[in-house]
Amino acid sequence: MTNLDLKNYVYVLPESRIARFPLKERSQSKLLYYNGGKISHHIFSDICSLIPPDSLLVFNETKVIPARLNFKKDTGAVIEIMILNPVAPSGDINITMSATGRVTWKCMIRNLRKWSHDTILHSVISLEKEDVQLSARLMDSEKKHVEFTWRSDHHTFSDILNFSGKVPLPPYLKREPVPMDRKRYQTIYSKNDGAVAAPTAGLHFTKKILQEITDKNHLTDFITLHVSAGTFRPIQVEDIKKHDMHRESIILNRSNVINLINKIGKTIAIGTTSMRTLESIYWFGVKLLHQKEDRLFIEKLYPYEHGSKKMPSLKVALQAVLDYMDQRELDQLHGETEIFIFPGYSFKVCNGLITNYHIPASTLMLLVAAFVGEDWRKIYDAALSEDYRFLSYGDSSFLIPRN
């Protein structure tokens, strides 16, 4: 396994280059095209002319939930709670979002030291034609488990969030969300509630561009990875392998696997979240072939545990996943991944990547460097010199690595 010096993946990002707000038109962002070492500059609306013939484009259709809730204590202190992962009534986010009356979530809590176990926080929410009191109780300060309760038989927790929650903008934007963010910090194809951060590579796509992609006989497909707040967690350890990699829920359809088998060598991931999901599917197939656990869960360093052993081909691994689903009569597979992709990783599924520009020395920066090699610095230098906008609301890149 490669030993990495994190300092080699640092670049200078001026504050002025961080896009605080989106452009007026999604498709008018700049697009850097990197193909086998060559760089050219475009507008994102030109993307269809750059996609190789007969490609499969895989999008992440997770939907950002308004995950930030504010409560005020009698003292006036504000406790901000950002929900992260469901705990009860189920670890399945769809079940917990649909629950009424009582749910428990693992959370991030601002001003935690001002919130004691014996203090129940309250907030009155106007839900359509009735006011509902939402209460929050700190169940476990170490695990940061918070129980939310409200009296209503017909209003779900999803309703609670939609009426009272705030958009969980990335901390580096250094601003409060505004009404526009509800729409713009969301892809136009978002579908499955559960993300607390947007799969930002998809923010540039419009209905017109998606139609143009289809008209050019490319195939579009949709998977789900619910992006967690861990995507923003900085690497703070010298040995990056000890970084506490975030675990994220994924949803995979049988048709996704079939499409991947039919388009081997032609797969383009729309965003790092799609890429992490697609690469995880391969490693799940490896686990099945090795007759390891039959639960879809990829540990952060599992891909690096095989040394010089010859690995199964992509087709063989994907067929193992398809056989697994067929044997159990499953049309959909739910699981988790904490796969950590950094330089030294051998890509199995993805042949191209559309992505934004990432925080220096972050896990996402390491993923990009793993995909394009040392040319990552050439790409970022070009983007900086051409006045590209960076991070979540910033400009885009389309990367096809050297053979």
C-alpha cells in the first residue's frame, strides 16, 4: 500500500476563488476538458460534444434534505442540530424519513456544551394549517444521538424538515442559506431523500443537456449514494490510512449492474460520489467471489488488501453481483461503503469523471489525483490561471486519464 505525503496534494486556493453562490444559469459554468494529458477550455453546455461515442453516464440521484434544525434555549442560546444518519425506528433512511411522532438520528451539534441531558429543546413549526411542537432530547452526548418527537399522526419527519429545516450548505461557503439554495443546491434529477451535501458535479446539468446526451445515443443511468457531512472532514493524521473515512448509504438497482456489464470500458462517473459507488460495486463482486460476507459493505481499505494477487475481471465481478441479486430475487440492493480512493488505487469501473474542484489535501482531492496521476496539479494550475470558480458552486472538469 502506497505511503503518501499529504503535503504533495496541497495547492494554494485563494478565498476569492471559492464560489459563494451559483451562476444564474447552471449550464454556463466553465468546463476544463482533460483527455490523456491534453487540456482545453469550454462551457459546460458543450459537454455533449466531448463525450466519447456510446458512453454510459452514471448519475447520483440522491436528494439533499434540509438537515439543519435550530432550537433556542430559555437562556437565548441557539443549539444548531444537523442530522446525519438515522438510528430509530430504522437505520434505513427512507423508513425514518417516513416515520411519524418519534425518530432518533446521529447528529452534528453546534453549542453541544450548552445542552445538558435533562434539557428538552422545543420549537414550534407551522405545518400547512396547523402548528406542531417539535422537541429534541439529547440521548447520548458521546454518540450525538438526538431523539425528535412531535404530536402528529399524519406529518412525517420529512414534512418536519421540509417546513423547518435549513439547507446544509458546506461550511467553507461561510454564509447562511437563502431561499434560492433550496433549488440550486440540488441536482435537477434528485430523487431519493438522504444527502446532507449535494453531489455537486451534477449541479451543472439541465434537462436540455440530458436530452442532448440521450439524442447522441449515450446511455444515462442513476444510482444513489447519500452524501454525508464526512465528505468535508479534513484529513488530520500524518498516516492518511488512519483517516476516519465516512460511511455512506448506497442504493443499487439490478439494471445498473446490467448496464455496467454492457458498457465495460465506456463508463463515465458524474461526480466523486458516483465514482465511489461504482468502484464499490466491483469490490462487492470480489467479496462474493471470495465467499466473504454477502452484505454490501466495503471497508475503507478493502481494495488495498490483496497485494499482487490477480483480481477478477470487471465482467466477472459484476456478474457475481448480478447472480447474487437474481438468486435472491432482488431488483434493488441497499448497502454502505466507506471506500477510500487515493493514489495507488487501481480503478476497475470508471473510465471518465466529471467533477468540480476540491479542497486542497482532502479525500476528494486524493481521489482525483488517483484517477489522473501527477497531472492533477497541471489541471488545477490551469483552472486557477483561467479564473475558474472552485468548490461546490464552482466550475467543472471532465477528466479522461492517460491509458
